[in-house]
Amino acid sequence: MQKIEISKKILRQVGKTNSEFNLINEGDRIILGLSGGKDSLMLAHILKRTMRHAPFKFEFLAVTIDYGMGENFDNLIAHTKEYEIPHQIYKTEIFDIASDKIRENSSYCSFFSRMRRGALYSATTKLGFNKLALGHHLDDAVESFFMNMFYNSTMRALAPKYQAENGLEIIRPLIQIRERQLFDGALKNNFPLIGNDACPSMKFNIKMPHVRAEMKEMLADLEKKHPSMFESINRSFSNFHLDSFFNKININ
């Protein structure tokens, strides 16, 4: 069994994020949404490491959503078994109902993302866990912020912790980690990554979404000119001034 190496910088930042936003506490039972991509696999090993060293006790179960389209999870199952990561496949019929439920001209990726999130909510509740951990990172948060601003005329990002409508608490332990840090870690450890082929939208003859790809390209160009841009935006997410916006509530 290959020893898993996680950079001290990542571990320190995850610990700081956990402390700052009170993500994981004594006695928590956490479901981790494990897609098999770099982000969720890195988070699985980080949570495993945290369980051994944290001054409090918690447990987690990695759950992989089976869309019902014949996915092959053999490598992922073998990996989690080898490294003693508790793991379960949660079967759904998401793929079968897609053709009946999805609206014409809507985004297949968005549809499957929402359905997957709903399945994870359901799994967390049915299995008796109290929190759901997702693998979103800082790049996701910054991209979402600008996408919401440009296309939805709202100023929203991805919170480190929030409560869903059903009362379930959602946490994002990696939200202050850069995507490239996670990618480097996954490559260094030779993780058996599951790529886009496992996304149900790839099975449909559709034009793939371009908005996020364009946003990534725009931010990459900006970062070349402003190398500390992401660090500044990260700090700004905790340093906003509502009274400086066009907020009618503040008008007498």
C-alpha cells in the first residue's frame, strides 16, 4: 500500500478553515460526497488523517452516487478498501428519469448536479448522519461568485457552512484550498480518478456547457497579471460592507 502524502500547507489550511467556521465538532457523523474526482478523493484522505489527529472524535462515510447508467466503480471501491476509508455506493434512478424530467434547452450538467445533491441529502438523512461534506475548493467559490454576478445579477459565492432547506448542515472543508493544490496532491499519490466519462450528461448528444470554462480562462488570465488575486478575493469574502451596495434596506 502506497503511503498517502498530503502537503502540510493543505492540512494547515483545512485545520484553520475548520476552526474558523466550526465545521466539524465532537460526535459529528458526516457523509462525504465521493464522486471519485480529485477533490473528493483528496477530502476523503484528509478526513481520514484528521480523524487520527484531531482532539475530538467524529466519523464519516464516503458515499458515491450511482446514477443507474452502468458506472464502473471497481477501482474506487478497491482504493477505499485498501486505505480503510468507509465507503458505500448509493443507488439511484437519476439517469432513467432524466429524459422525462429535464426541461428543453436546460443544462444537463446543472440538472444532474441538482439530482446528485438531492440524492446526497437523502442518503445523509436515511443513513442517520448529521452533516454532508462536499469537495468544493476556492476556485469553485471564486468562479461561482463571478458567474452569479455576470449571469444572475446576484452576489453569491459558496459558503464554508450552510443549512439546507431540510435542516441538513452542509460543510466545505476545502473551500480555502486552491484547485491546483488538490490536483497536484491527487497526481502525486496516483489516485484512481474518475473523469468526465462518469457524468451522465456525457451520455447525451448535447453541447457541453461553456460558461464555467470561460470563467476559468478569464480568471487564469487575470491571475497572470495579479498573482495574489485569489488570496485577496478569499479575504474579501469575509470582509464585505453591506452599506456600500445598492441596498434599499439601508435607505431612509
